Amino acid sequence: MMLNALETPRRQLAEIDYALLWSVLLLLFTGMVMVYSASIAIAEAGRTTGYQPTYYLTRHAVFLSIGLIAAAVAFQVPLSLWQRYAPLLFMVGVALLAIVLIPGIGKDVNGARRWLPLGFANLQPSELMKLFAVLYAADYTVRKINVMHDLKQAFLPMFGAMAVVGMLLLKEPDFGAFVVIIAIAMGILFLGGLKARLFALLIVGLLAAFAVLIIVSPYRRDRVFGFMDPWADAFGRGYQLSHSLIAFGRGELFGVGLGASVEKLFYLPEAHTDFLLAVIAEELGFFGVLAVIALFALVVQRAFAIGRQSVQLDRLYPALVAMGIGIWIGVQSFINMGVNMGLLPTKGLTLPLMSFGGSGILANCVALAILLRVDWENRQLMRGGKL
């Protein structure tokens, strides 16, 4: 019996997608190295960090350890169980988004209230909500699969749920998380069979709604205009982007060398979170950035490949979960990279798997463990085994 207990984890490890696993691990541990490089100067100078250069590295290593432990646990949970509790998890996520807005409970940082203080760390509910949105949207689509042609029955209930989430996120404000969650929900509905014409109309409507949200908010409007010409106000609204572009320019093909970035020395704000890619570009150059993009592309490709395999096995919920995770990682990494390169307006979105942040690392690790579980279950069915 003891031998069988030892053989089970070994057998599980032998039956997983190693291309996906190694891509994720490379991104996680490269991220830890780059977070240390990007944060060492600000950690040495900060009173809250105790003037310790390894402050952010230590915390990131702790977050990564927690994320990997949570991932190992999540991998053991069957997809049928995730589907059963998806609506409950979604409601928990909505409750956390509401709680974070209560004065005295939610923590304010730079004018945004997005965190719940837990003493040793801060929990960011919007990061967990991305995972819960994947699980819930996939379950919702499976339940509505026979009426996906009907706007009233298929779309409006999901629209109501996403509207509640959107209002809570915009109150924080967290426009970036809102965009990612809407992309997840719409992507899963489309993959689940929502009519192409209806989907196109909804996309046009969403773009119009985003335009209105930008126009009516001076804060968002300034960010958009700052992104269009950061050099027009390089010491004001274009400050972050102008220094990010300088970092990209300094890196050239091969970079200035690991640890040798100048922009991270108090010039580029949020160098270890939102603008980590700019530090990678400066220190590792064009080829370093290209390697990061290739790894993210491989993760997204494997997610969709695993999803297609689930479809072939007539497993719709796991298929939509796998593809939903691919949409999440793909959209968020694309937006973060676009912001760093000056292709998109500045948003408060981190680079998945790499940027500093406990909630993001935890949610990413659990999501990718679920993706590996989908692949493992597919392999069991293909070899005639039982789940």
C-alpha cells in the first residue's frame, strides 16, 4: 500500500505536459530573478523595507512558495469538483470585491483601494476574481449550451453578473482587471457557441462602452492622451511611459547586463511590478524580451491545444476552462507588454507569473495547475483509465 501511495505522484508527473510545465517554471523563476534586480535599489532606500536590498526578493520567494504549494493542492482537485463549486467561488469573489471597498477594511495605495490587509501580506481580490471568472463562465456556458443562439437566455444573465463585477472594479478603480475579466467571459461565451454576428455586435457595444468610460473620467482620459504622446509631458502624465521607452532603447539587442539597469534607479516607477518588462528589455535586450514573449506564446498555445483535446474527448467544461486560462494569460500579458512598449495606454496590470505580487502569483499558479489537471485527465481517458 505504501508503494502504491508513492507511485501515484510519480505516475502523475509522468503524464503531464512538460512543454507547459517547463515554460511556466522558467517564467516564474526568471521573474524572481528580475524582480530582485528591479527592486534592489528601492528596497535599499525604503524605511518600510528596513533598508534591506533583499526585501522584495524574500517576499516574492515566499509568495512563489505559497503559490507552488497551492498549485500542488489544486492539481489534485478533479475538474468535476471545480465545476460544482464554480458559482459559489464566483459569489465569494464578488463578496471580496465589495468588502475591499468598505472604508477601514480595504487598503488605499496611490489613490486606489484594491487590497485587503492580512497582516503579513495584502490580498488583491481582483486577481482571484480572474480565476473565478474562468471557472464560472465555463460552467455557465455548459449550462446554457442549448440556448447559446438566444441573446436573452444566453448573454443577458452573464451580462448582469459581469456588470456587477465591473461596477465594483471601477469603484476601486481597477480598469485593467475589468478589461481582462470581460475578455475572459466574452471569449468563453464565443468558444461555447455564441453566434459570430451577435458576438461582433457585443464587441462593438463593449468598445463603445469603454470609450465612454475613458471620456467621462479625467484620470483615464489623461492616461490615454499621455500614451499617444508621452514626450509632450515627459515629466507629468507621460513620465512612466517615457522612461519605459528609454529602458527599451538602452537595452538594444543584448542588453546592458543583468543588474546594470539605470532606469530602475528611481527613474522608472513600479519597475518590479507593472514595468518589469522594461527592466528585462534594458538588462537582457531585444533577445531577452523575445524569449519572454516566446514562453508566454507557448503557454497560451498549450492551453488551447489542451482545450481542443478536451473537446475531442467530449469534455466541454474542462475545454472551456483550459481555453479561458489561455485567454486570461494571453490578454493580460499582451496588455502589459503593450503598455511597456508604448502600444497601449498605461494600466495597472502586472506581467503574469513574473511581476512582484502575492495575489497574482497565487492565482496564476493555481490556474496553471488546473490547466495541467485538465491535460492529465485527458491523458487518463485516452489511455482508457478512470478519473
